[in-house]
Amino acid sequence: NMSGLGAFHEAFLDRSGDGSALTFSEFMCVCLYDAKAGYYGAGKASLGRGGDFYTSVSVGSLFGQLLASQAVEVWERLGRPSVFRMIEQGGHDARLARDLLDAVDAQFPAFADCVRYTVCDRYPVRSNHLDPRIDFCDRIEHVGESSAALFLCNELLDAFPVHRIRFRSDGWKELWVMLEGGGDLAIEERSPSQELKQAIATRIPPGAYPDGYTTELCTEIAPWIRSAAAILEKGMLLVVDYGFFADDYYAPGRADGTLRCFSGHQVDDDPLVTPGERDITAHVDWTAVTKEGESAGLSCIGFSDQGAYLTRLAAPLLQKAEAEMKAGMDRKWIRQFQTLTHPGIMGRSFGVMAFAKGVDTGGWTGFSELKMNCEKLP
């Protein structure tokens, strides 16, 4: 597809100024977000069964139903305010918004009148049949401060651009992507900027790294979580994604990092192939999210794997169904629940981290009182 490559080369040259080199982070930005050449920016992304990857939302409406009960719990904790904002960053086609509001209408009528839903996405896919309670905006800064809110992001952080770094005998190197004469892409190792050196020193545990050990470091977490905290006057920030805590992320045995490329449900780890035509992701560093959240003035409620978190949220629904003598949940519900919570599918690989602002961190349904979140922090 020469035209696609042409657009990519143009975007690359545009971004690099002198035309020949980008840091991996800038390269990833072009691949994902460039308006003419990017996977998201140019509207090529496709989710779900026929698309490039599954998400908890594309499994079915159950994820939204369970998060509806999380929203209600936040609303009740805040004293049932007459206006409650759901803010979802990276909401894309507002499917989760619709699933959540449908569940709210069916199960929580008192809450239904109070809730407003903002989907914050730079590349929204709007449909004409949207609930009037849903509005779109393109940047967090445009959301405005919310006195009572649940700020939610599902698989947002894994698409943040990352620096790729490599360990050598004389220290860490940053990987740059070079656009060569014939249009080929190649990797070059260079000495990292001061800023990146600082981040490496802060975030990567000292270890016996083998020569050539390659990993990622995302420097976008801090500015992002600061802007999220700034619009949340009171409420919860809920981050759902796949990730590791730092000692696991940067274990010397994980010698090739976590970078993955997805297209047509095929996964590989060479981002230089078909740039702009597929998704590129990296795991989230939960240690960094915890630390940056707390330094932005949020209090960590806890961390859980998605399976345990959703099982805890589902327990009251299951009890209610039993009490009303319904013949349990229907098959479709059970199948979705198994997909979302099974350790081998999504239950173990996805993590859920929650932060509170202006509200107590203890006693939330989805998180056990064993403070699992901070156990790995110094």
C-alpha cells in the first residue's frame, strides 16, 4: 500500500523537521495519532470480533453493567448529589457509555436522573442515536471541574507513546527510528536526554540487566494524571488496563519489554512493519501510576486484577437475582462474565487501580481491605 506508506513518510518527515530521525516515542505518536497516517488519527482502528483486538467493552454489555454499580457507589459515598458526572477518557464510540447508562436506567432509577456522561476522546466515533446525557469533548482540559464524578479510563494508558530504551555496558541508550534513503526504517541507539536519564534513574530498579535488554518507559503518565486530578474535585479515578508493577515490569528476565503490535488479531512485536496500519501498545507501569497519582493529590484506594474486581462488584447483583428467585443469570451473562473474569482470558491480565479525591479510601466493594496496591511500593 504505497499511498499509506507515502502518507506515513510525509508525516515522519513533517514531525522530524530535518527529516531523518525520531525518538521511538515520537515515532509511536505518528503511527497512532497523525491525522493523515495514524492508526487512530486517520480513523483506521477497528475493535471487537472482526477488528484488530478485543476489549472488555467489545465482549458485551456486562462490563458497563458492573461499572454502573461502581458509579452508583461513588454517587452514594458523595451523599447522592443532584448532578454526577461520568467522565470517560478514550471512550471512542461511546459504547461503554451506552451500556452503563442502559444499566443505570434499568437498575438505579434514582441515580439515572442525576448522571451526565462526558466522553473525552480525540478521535470519537459519533453515532446519531446517542443518549442526550452523553456529550463529547476532545481534551481533558475542556471537561471543566466536576464537584462529583467517576473518571474512568479503560485501555487508555497502554496507548500512550513510550520511550524505548536499551541497556549497554556503558549505560542506558534511547532507541531512535531512522528513515533511510530507500524509505526503510531502522533503529539507532543514542544517549538519552537529561530528562529521560532522570526518569530512568527514578523508575527503573537497579538490576543486573543483560547487554541488549530492551524495555519501555512512558513519561506521559505524570502530566496526564495531573490533568485528570485537576478536574476531579470529589470522586474516583478508575484506571483499567494491562500492566505490571515496576519490579515485574523491569525484571532482568523480561529482556524485550512489553511492546506489542495488533492487527487482525495477529500480535507481534516489530513496530517498524506497516507503520500507521495497526495498533501499538505497551503495558502500564502500575508503580509509576500509583506514585504519580499520589503526587498529584489523589489517594490510592487499591489495586486488583480485573477478575477479582468484577467478581466483587457482581456479588450483590447475583445475590439479588437469587433472592428474587430468578433462575440465575442467563447464559449470555454467564459467558460474558467468564470472559471478563477468567484468569486465562482477561481476568488476570487486566488490572484495576482506583484513586479517591475528597472521599475516604476504605470500604469500597471492588477492592479488598488488604492494601494490595501499595505492597510493592518502597
